[in-house]
Amino acid sequence: MTTIAVVLDELKGEPTSVVPILKYLTVTKGKGLAPEETRHLVARTLNLARSNQPYSKWCGTVMIKALALNYELLASDGAAMLDVLIQNLHAWNASHDIKVLTATVDSINFVCDQIRGKDTLVRELLTPRLAPKGAPSIIGGYLDQLEYAPAVVVPSLTKILVHHPTVFRAYGNKYYAALVAMVALPNFDGFPESLRQSVFGAIATLPVIENVSPEAHWRARVGAIIAEIVRVLRVYGDLLHFEDDGDLNKLLSGLEAAPAAVDGKSVDPIFADLAIDFNAPSSILLLSTRLKSLTELLGAYLTQGSKLTVEVPLGKALGVIEAMVLISPRFHKFKFDVRDANIQHLITLSTELNHTHAIALLKRLVPVYSGSLLPHFSSIVATLETVVPIHNKRVDTVAVVRRQRFFGDLLVVVADLLALATSVSDPSSLLRFLDVAVALVEPRMAPSPASTNAANSGAKGAGKKAKRSKKASSVPLADLLTNANLLVDTIPEPVLAAARRFFTTVVTSVPALPPTYHYKMMRYIILEAVHAKYYTLHRQVPQELRQLLIDAIVYPGYEKVSILPIVASILADDPLVSVFTHPRLPPLPKFIDLSAHQTADLGVEDESDSEDDEELGAAKRDADADADAPAPKKRKVDDVAVPQPTSVTPVVEEAVVETIAEQPIAEPVALVETVPVPVAETVPAAPAAPSTAALASAPAADSDDSDFEMPQLDAGDSDDE
């Protein structure tokens, strides 16, 4: 039995397991089947999707996704698949299993994605089923099930809105009303972050369906959101003294623009008015909740991509962030009627939450408007610097540790801003942030019972009670001395990652960092690297610490004592560190004067030719002299040293090359030096009587320079006598 036969046999009823079937269909994509097998496969899959049993319906729904991978099946049976899925979408109610609804929505989205981009299929299959008149539609079914599964329905509707704005225009007002009603829910702040962002993104995308001037609608809604934020911030004026802060009042007045309107109609506010009651102090926190939703919605409008060409009010967005940061009991006193300590604490907590929302908005703007934020770099950093708590002209470490999550996000934003610039020449505005980063990564000791008891005893006074408390605290003190490592607080990983990222950006972007802060950073980096290298389970330095150490070597700053030996011992296997410890420099470049070398080679060749000619001429003259000289009877041969020929390598110095290149080349003149060549001694035969010519020339041949001595001739010994 073939595999497809087994699959078809399994699909006759409720499948035992759909996983092997899905794996087979996903791998083969339904190709290579006979027409009869293809018809049976599609028919049995659709029968499962129409089943009343939840499991069978779910199996048929997910199998439609696998069948949609085959273009031939999609073209021939895609209409039947979509009709079955749309029918199941409208038939679902709260009494059914939610998994069937999510599987149905997922399958519809997948089939639509497979159809998009194919004009014929879009025109014949998809468009008639998105929003038909008098028939079940995809958009209508999604809107009906929005309240049951918003996590999957809202992104699906937003995708249809982006790809088919004309078809979606009829449902725009209904969709907008449903989204605003969802945002206005009291527990919307507790929704998952992904769902919140999907809802705000859908609201920000809705202006694209406007038929007339969608850019004006977008601009009007952004202005309405900023106006709502300013109205909420004005409420803090009833709790804190704003009258003395002229800059803040001027800033808020500049953000309050004229009522936004489109075609003479004003834009309705998204939220209703708030009711703050001092008898219910927790209502004060509603201000922060409202500002959180408004800032997230503003961030969605400013960062959500769309097809519109709009003018972004970036300056007003930065003004909103600055106003939210400046409103704080640190800078504004409580009003006279706000006396309750609990209410004052809630107001302080509310302003701190507002700081968190402002930093979150700025964090979203930096990656999108990176270049446009550079002109505002100094003002943004100065605004963020006001958030750092100061105590006795120093950064309040306790307050920083108490809000470590917030200050970690603050360091990330500052690092992103620093990354926009190549280098920062004036680091004075970053010193407080460096103190915050150092405070976040310092080891923390949990408050021990001994210190708590000692503080309580000091508050009560001296005497017997203090002695008893001292005796009672001896046991916890012993634990503190012996097991101090167990009482050290663990720093959260996101906070450590934020601080390390900030350090990396400062090391690479701020070359003129003061030595004190540079040594503080290097001390932390080295301690953390050593601890990770030798005191952890895997004995490996984390990647962010490794990069931080390498950056500290590449950008040494003001350091007088290099940390290279320490880093080399920690990162002994790093190839980049080995370049610093064992530098492998390339050879120096050589510049060769080709004209000078050609001249030098020509001189050497001429000299060698002249030497050859000189040797040939000397050999010829010696041969002629030997032929003319008489054969002596007795010769005295002296030992003559014969010089051995040596190979001469011409050395051309730089100055000589320059002289030859400048002056004309003269014809070489060879100096001939006659070197006597010894003749091998031979035993002469019986001497013959010399001729008269030989006798006449004999005295002339006898000279002091000759090496041979001629014997005296006796004329009396003649054969004629």
C-alpha cells in the first residue's frame, strides 16, 4: 500500500494523529498524485472541516493550510476551501473551543497570503469573499469574533486593511469604534504587550482608508492625541505648584494647539474625562495609566509604517517627553491642600511612572528618526539628565537601585543616542549617566538583620535594651561574616546588559572621557571578565563582556597603564587580541627607479663586453709574440703568481644612480694591463746552429726585463773547421 493510500484511508474517519499526515502533505505539497487521488484527498479534507466534532473540524482546518501550498489545488479548489473556512468562522460562538477559532483564522490568513500577488486569483477568489454584499465575508466574520480572540483577529484585520484599503473602507468606522472601546476598558492596561501594540497599530493605520485627504486625517488625529496628553498633564497643576515654573508653562502652552479639525469637523477625543478623588487615593494612578495609553498610541502614529506622505510633528513629540520628565515633586512643591503623606507618595509614584512612559516613547523614536534627532541631541540629553536623583551633590545610589529597571532603559536610550554620533567631544553631560551605570553594576549587599536591629536599638536609646539587641544580633552577624556571598543581591540580567551596552558605546564614542570615570569602567570590566573566566560553570566570557574588553583595547582613552596584559590573559584565544600581543607587521614597501636600473644594467653590459674584447686582444698578441720569438736551448722559469679571475658584482648606490640618470652616458674605455703568461717547461732537443739572423737579433732580445737568460755562444766550435 502506497503512502497516499494510507493517508486516504486515515481520512475516512477521525484521524488518529494528524501530525504524520501534515508532515507528508507539507513535504510533497500534494504533487505527483493521480487525479482520482487528488479529488479524494480534497473531498475528505473538506468533509473533516465541516464536521461537528471539534477535533475533526480542527484537523480539517489545519490540513487546508497544507493543501494551499500546491498552486494547482489552490487554483482549482481554493474557492471551496475559503467557503468552508468562512462558514466555520461565522458559525463559531463562545460555546465552542477557542482553538477551532484560532485555527480557522490562521488558515484563512495563510490561504489569503498564498493568493496575494497572483492577480487572477485575487480577482476571482479573494476580493469577492472579503466584503460581499448579503453573504458571509472574511472582514465581517473577523469583526464579529474580535472580542473573543483579539490577539489573532486584530493583526489579521490590520493586514487586510493595509493590502485592501478600498474594500475595507465600508468597515472603517465599525472597526475604529471597536478598537476605541477596547482601549477604554478599565483592565486594558493589563492586556499583553503584543496585543496592546497591535491595537494601537491598527488605530494608527486606519487613516489610509480615508477617501479624501488621508494625510489631513492623520495629522488631525496626532494633534488630538497631543492635546489629550497636555490636558492630563494640566491635572498635575492642581497637585503641584506650576506657577513658578515659567519654562514648563510656556512648553505646555506651545503644545496646546488649536482644536484639530478635518473639513470643519473636530476630531473626537479617544478617552473620556477622568475623575480624581482624594477620598480614593488610588485614582491618582489613573493619570499615569491614561498617559501610558496616550504615549503608546502617539508612538504608534509616529513609528507605524504606512503609504501616506505626512509631515511628522517631531518637535511636539519631544516637547511632550520633556514636559512629562520635568513634572516631578523634585522640582515643584506640593500644594498647600495636599498634606496627606499617602497622597504625596502616590503623586510621586505617578510622576515616576510618567518618566517611564516618556523614556519608552523616546526609545521608540530613536531608531526611526535617528538622523532627525541629531539636532536635538544636546537638549534631549539635558532633559534626561534631570531624571537622575541627586543627594549631597552625588548620584543617589539607593534611589538608582530602587528603580533599576527604569534606569536600565534610560541607559539604553542614551546609548542609542550616542551611537548616532561618531564621537562626542564634550563628555560633561554624560558623567551622571556614567555614575548611574556604575551604581547599577556594583555588588549589592542585602540589608542584614544585624544592621536593622542595630538601627532600631539606636533609635530606642542606649541601655539595657541596646545591650540585649546587640546580643540578639550576634548570630546573624556571624552568618554575615562566614557566608557573605549568600547575602549578595543578584543584579537582573536586563540591567547588566543595559549597563554593558552603555559602557561599550561610551568607550567607542567618547574619546575624551575623564580618567576617573575611565578607570571606574575598566575596573568593572576587568572584574566581571575575570569572574566569568574563572568562577563560572562554563568558564567562558559572555559575548558583550568580550566585545567590551576588545573595545577597551582599541580605544584606550586616557589610560597610562595598559590593560592589554590582563585582557590577553583573559581572552587568550581571541585572534584580535593576539594581533596586539604578537604584532605581525607587513614588510615595508619598496620603491624601485626603473630608469636608474636600466641605466645601471646598460653600464654593466658595456663593461663586460669591453673586458671580453680586452682578453681576446691580449691572447692574440701573446700568440704573435710566441710565433716570432726563437726557440731557446735552455730557459729559466721563475714562479709567477697568476691572479685568479673574480666575479665583480656592480653595486649601484642611490647617489650614483641619480648621477648616471642626470649626466649623459660616456663610452666606456678599457684599461689593458699586460700580464706575463708562463709557458710550460719542455726538454729541448740537440741544439742546432743558429742562423745569422738569429744571432743578430739575440742582443736585442737580451734585456733586463726578460725572464730568460740566453747562453754564451762559442764560434770556434764549428763544423767547417
